[in-house]
Amino acid sequence: MNPGPLTLCLALAIGDVLAAPASAAPAPTPMELALVNRVTWGVNADSAAAIARMGADRWLERQLHPSTDDHLPPDIAAEIAALPMLQTPLIGMVMGAEQQRK
């Protein structure tokens, strides 16, 4: 029995997938994974790929000094910026909480 065109296309596609490397991205080192685990809420696929791609120094710098541009829609960004907790200095919130507690 001769395979049909669909069978041949499927076989070629599967062959391409199997022949391709599993991942072109570098794998994170154990030290990098330990750093991600310590600095964040735990390692996931995205954080592991990011530290492997950027390197530990650059990744840590980005964690400590994140971008202020969250790529949020302007109306959402304006709502967040208007939140009272972002307008009041921390000491003012602490003192207000102390006053309420008394």
C-alpha cells in the first residue's frame, strides 16, 4: 500500500520536529536556579529561561531595579497611580495605622 500525500507530509513534519534541537536557549546553571529560587517566589520555566539568557548579574540587576514601564493601558496605569497608598509616604501610613489602633 502506498502512503498518501497527507501521510507523507505528516511523516516529514514529525521528522523535522524530532531532528530539531529541543531548545536553542542555554540551560541555567544550578547556581542560577538557586539565585532565582532565593530572590523570587520560586523557579518557573520563564524565570529559568530569563536568567540563562541574561546571566545572573544582569538578571539580578533587573530584579532589583525593575522597569517603571509596565506596558499597561494608560487608563489602568492612571488608576494605579492615583491609589492613595502610592500618594502617601510610608511613615504617614504607619502613623495613621497607629492612630487607628489606639
